[in-house]
Amino acid sequence: MAVLPLIRRLFGKKTDTLDDTPIQTFFQDKARQLGYTLSGGQAQAIAAMARQTQYLLAGQPTRSLYLHGPVGRGKSWLLDGFFQALPIAEKQRVHFHEFFAQLHRGMFTHQATDDALAIALDELLDGCRVLCFDEFHVHDIGDAMLITRLFKALFQRGVWVLVTSNYPPEGLLPNPLYHERFKPVIDLIAARMDVLEVSSPEDFRSLPQAHAVQRFTTGYYLWPGTQAQRAALDLPASGGPTQTLTVGNRTLICRQHQARTIVFTFNDLCEQLTAVMDYLLLCEAFDHWVIDGLPHLAECPIAVQQRFINLVDVLYDKDKHLILIGEQPLAQAMSGQAIDLARTASRLNQLQQATPQPVRDPVS
């Protein structure tokens, strides 16, 4: 499939100079290989990334990019493709959760200094010219205050930023109690970034070729978790005795761990005071995860729902093999009040479904 004609229809002759850019060539080849028909929003984003790449390579002034849109519309695919194709060595691709966990840890390490944020950023960025920041969202006022300082520091340092988010800038930190305090960042984004919507009538994660090489998509959602279902996948029985596990400076509870496999209950990970840093550290040690006892999330407190959202984000981004066991169909379990559950449901829907076998009528 030729991408350039679609971009030209959208933007006219302005894009004629984009034919030979590494970004344009990459997405033309990738879309053809995958059989994708790009949406207008995706073509617009590709044109903007190609244009900004030309400015970056020429050392000319340029504007950062903020891509937003519904889940599964190819925002992360665009970001990853841009990062892969960009012919600049001083670049980083980071995920919201991991970057902020590392930033918090760096600031804690240097808390006795005059500017802990500056030192932590020096360590994290290490000469970075281009920062690709995936899955950007803000729900916590503490993170919002830090993000305000972070964005100001990035632009002062001349770092070019590509952001993807499920939310337009004005939709960040929607809590009316805190939204006004985040307004300076929204204004800063408007002043320093081009904001583009990436939309499509189709959820690209539903396409069979979209994640053919992902380990995450080889996992299972299993319900209701009968003994026969567990035996078929060589899974332990429900429950089981608790085991202590040292994670960084903390002690967590699990049900079983052996080699690169770890077994938790939902309660162990999400109803306790666990954090993103715990999940990141666990991902360093374990590739195969079993999480048992997913409840109806609507019956859980918002804080518990948010921990589960954060956990799935980390497992997805780190591409871990997951077997998730619940007592009801996934769509029913995933109803809840947390506003990021749509992203989590989209990701979990990529798991293979192991459902109850229908009861056959006896032969008369």
C-alpha cells in the first residue's frame, strides 16, 4: 500500500519533499508489509514526523509533537516506528510509568542537593536530543506538579519530545479539584508542541498481524478457572500458601515462583499497597506471570482498579507472557469507574480466551 499518495491528498504539494525522508520510507515499507490502510489521522502524523525530522537533521527550529486519540488507533505503532527510523543516535523511547518511577528514584537519591530534578534528568537523559514518551496520562496531583517541572526542563534543555496519549492536553488530569493547577502545562504544550489527533474507525490491536511477534499476545485469559482448565495449561490450583518475595527494599507476597515464572493472586498485587516500581523490578526477574482471581473491577475501589491498570501497562510494555484467571467473561470483569480501563481492556482482549466448554446433551 502506498502511503505517500494519501498524505499528498491531505496536504497537497507541501509533502513532495518527504519522499526520501527516512521516516516516510519506513512507514511506506511497514504499512505495505502489514497490509495496513492508514487512516487520515495516521497519515497526518507521519507527515508531521517526517517534516520535523528534516528540521532536526538540519539543526533548524522545530516544534515537538503530541499525538492523542482512542485506544488501539496506532499511536504507539507510530511512535515506535518513528523512533526506529530516526537517524539520530541521541534518542530515547520511554514509557510513562517507567520514566516517572526512575525519575522519582533519582530525585530521592539526590534529595539533599539544590536541584534533585536537574541531576536526575542529567542521569536519565544523558545527552538525549529526542525523547519519545509513550502512554502519557496524569491522574495524580503529585505527578502533575512534577510533570510541570519536567516539561519546562525538557524545553529549556532543547530536547525534542514526541508524546502519545489517550487524552488531548485539555483532558489531562480531569479531576476538577486539580485540573486548574495543571493548566500551565496544558498552555506549555499548546505553545511548544503541535497537537494532532490519531483516529480510525478500527482498533488496530484487533488485527491478527498487528502483534504477531509479541509475547504478551501468546498469553491467556482463563475463566472460570476450573481444575480441568488449569490442568490443560499446567497451572497451579486456586489459592495456595503464601510465599514472601524480596523486591528491591520491600517484601511482597506471591503464591509460587520458579526460574522465570511467578504466580500471584489479584489480591497479592492490586489490593495491597504495591507500586509501579515493584512491577518494574519484578519484570527484571520474571517473564511468565500468572495472576489468579480477577474480580469484577466495578466492585473494587478506584485505587485497586488503578493498580491493575498500571500492572497491565507494565506487563504489556515489557512484553511479558501473562495468564490471567477470572471468574467471569473478560468484558464483564473489566467494567469499572477508572477512566483508563478502556486501554487495559483493549490490551487484555489480545490474550487468547480459554472459556468454559459447552455442556453437551446426553445421547438418547
